[in-house]
Amino acid sequence: MSYTHEDLAELQAKSLKMQGHIRRQTFSPEMEKSLRRFSSWEVSELIFKVNQSTFRGRLAADPSLPSGEVEEDGRQRWYTLDEINEIRRRMKVNRRSLMPKRPANKRAFRAAIANFKGGAGKSTVALHFAHAAALDGYRVLVVDFDPQATLSHSMGLNDVAEDYTVWGIMARDLIRETDRMNSASVAAESGVQLPTRKLPDSIRDMGLGELRNTDFIKPTAWSAIDIVPSCANAAFVEFASAQYRHLNPEWSFFAAVSRYLDSIPADAYDLVIFDCPPAIGYQSMNAVFAADMLYIPSGPGYWEYDSTTSFIGQLAEALEDLSHGFPAGNLKLPKVFTDIRFLMTRYEPGNDLHRAMFDAFRKVFEGHVAEHPIEMTRAVEQSGRFLSSVYEIDYRDMTRETWRRARATFDQAYEEFRDTILKAWDQLEDEA
Ligand SMILES: Nc1ncnc2c1ncn2[C@@H]1O[C@H](COP(=O)(O)OP(=O)(O)OP(=O)(O)O)[C@@H](O)[C@H]1O
Ligand SMILES: [Mg+2]
């Protein structure tokens, strides 16, 4: 037998048909992902952390507050995310505001979920943290840097044109930075006219230079979450970026997304979460460079420890390389993070080997290890079958105990993540 790229293409075509079928079954008939309502038990005890009867009392006392909807199973009321957020803005419990903490005059905090190890749990962590943060009242932008587009697909974005991905942001940045450098060298008072850097027409003709900031941002089924999505074009993006870098060697390619995020209004979002690809490359370096904090998920096995170790080594080298050889402009080099943390994933507390590995992580990385690992749970597999997170799955569709434990492990890990951010947020420069 002999096979070529044509056979691969044929296998893929079959697979895509199946994918479409799965999406039609799991999302609404229009293939649009939608978000369920949340019960008054979830809203009071899990989201606002107030006693359920206190919460019901407050709602009863003020009929102008959203009243949700009663579903078939009877007594509970179910609220949309927008209703929850309206209640959050308007209700106080024991004079305590339900709004999440956010320092004044700061831009959104940027956290990269990164590890070059494949399957470490990056996308699962990014998805669950984004959902947990949205339920906590934050406005979230997620950036999918991975051309596997796992996060984009799980957030319901399937047909994304490549112009509107991180690649588009990078290509636009190349055009704009090259123009800026050219006009700066003409304007230089030294009298020495620097050579003009030329970009081929083929790049300018793509029209990417004219794209607006908002063109890259798409809404999701969660009103509090937007996404800069990705699409499957891995090799292409990395090849194209290498070629572009060659066209203008002074272009600080790794800072493209950072510059893009700097140009978004400081108060548009609270948190920006990056899902990174399992490789070192142009996209992952952009993610790391734009991040205020690195959160590094790792599985509990020895080989995962091994590759996490090599990840931080490669990253250290790559960041060191970037800190020389580029015209500084307004870049701050070397890159500084407010925090670097390791998060153990797929952890089984009853497994001696996992416990030993967790201890080893703590011994080696000391204060850099998140205290709450994310436990291995069937709920991730079950909710993943519906292209959803544990937060999105209705607990009535699963064994209640499995759902609660899964939710608790993600909640604890998220709360630690949030508290780490709250400690570091003040270190960001004030916005004018
Ligand atoms: N806490 C968990 N419990 C059970 N299964 C999990 C858990 N976390 C992740 N998984 C499973 O492990 C697999 C890999 O997870 P995920 O896709 O999040 O990793 P990744 O690091 O993003 O992978 P890649 O490097 O390919 O981007 C998935 O099948 C996911 O469902
Ligand atoms: Mg992933």
C-alpha cells in the first residue's frame, strides 16, 4: 500500500463531517453555542457565597431585581449570566458589595497558561479559569495562541478566518512597526538618512494594515467573555512569521501582541488569559512576552516534571536572547513577570506517586507552586464530550457529587490564581 497527502486530506474530510455532526448535536440547531441559566442555589452559595435564604430574602424584598425563570423541576429560579451580573451590581449583603476586586487606574491583568509540554492541561485550565472568573464578576478576554484552536472550538468559534487571529495581529504589527521605523529614520535629526525598510506588496496588499483592534475580538456565548480566536493553520503561521522577521530584522516580532493589547482601552477588560501552544515559536513567545504572570500547568508524572524542567530552561534562553539585539524603542527588556507559578493538574490525592511528585515540585520550586492542584476528574471528560467546561454543564446532567467535586477543585485553583493576581496587580503601572 502507498499513501500520500491526498489520503490524509481524504481522511480529514471524513473527520470534518463527523465534527460538524457532533457540533450540531451539542450546540443549538444553528450550531451556535449558548449558555445555560444558573440556579438560585448556584448563584447564592457557589457564585456570591451568601446563604441561600438570605439571597432569596433580598430578592423578595426588591421586586425590581431580576427574577429569573422557574424551570420544570419546580421551586428553584434560574438566572442568566446577565441577570446574575445585574444582581451583583445592585445587591449588597451585610453592606458588602458583590462586585469583584479590581485596582483603580490599572489595565487588565494578563496571565499566560503556558508549557511546551503537550497535554499538560493548558486549555482545560484556561477554559475553566475564564469561566470561573466570569462567574466571579470579571470581564475576561481570552487569547488563543494555539493553532490547534482547542479553546476557540470549546468557546464555540469554529469558522475563524486566519486574518482575525494572532497571526493577523502579528502581520499588522509588522506593517505598522516598519512604517513607524521608516518615518522615524526620515525624521531623525542626526542628518543620517537610514535606509528605508521595504515590505513586499504581497504583504501590504493583504489589507491587514487597515484592520481595526476590534476586528480581532469576537463575542462568545458568555456575555462577560470575549476571545481573540485561533484557527488551524499551525505550520503556515510559524513559517510566515519567520519570513516576516527576515523582511525586517529589527522588528520586535515577539512584542506584537503585547503592543496590540496595550492599544485596547485599559478599562475594557479585567483579566486577559492566554492559552499557549505546546511549542516554542513565534506565537508562544508573543504570549509569554505579553504576559504579566506565567501559570505553568504540569501533570503529576515524572516525564511531565522532566519536560516542564526543559520548558523553563528553553524559555529562559529564549527570553535572554530577546533581551539583546533589538532596538529598545518603547520595549522594556529584559521581560519582567510579576509572578511565575506551577500548577499541578490531573492530580489524584490518593495516588502515592502523585503525592511524591507534588512534594518534589514544592521542594524544587518552593513558593512557586500553587497550593491547590487541579484534581483528575471524570467530569472534565464528561463535560468535554459536550465541548463544555464543568461550569457550563448543568449539574442535573451529571452525578451531583462528581460535578460538585470537579467544580470545587477548579474553584479552589481559580481562587488561588485570582488572589495571586490581586497581589500583583498593583505592580502594574498606573494608566493615565
Ligand atoms: N483535571 C482533569 N481531569 C481529567 N482530565 C483532564 C483534566 N485536565 C485535563 N484533562 C484531559 O487531558 C487532556 C489534555 O488536556 P488539555 O487539552 O487541556 O491539555 P493542553 O496542555 O492544552 O494540550 P495541548 O498541549 O495539546 O494544547 C484532555 O483530554 C483533557 O480532557
Ligand atoms: Mg491546548
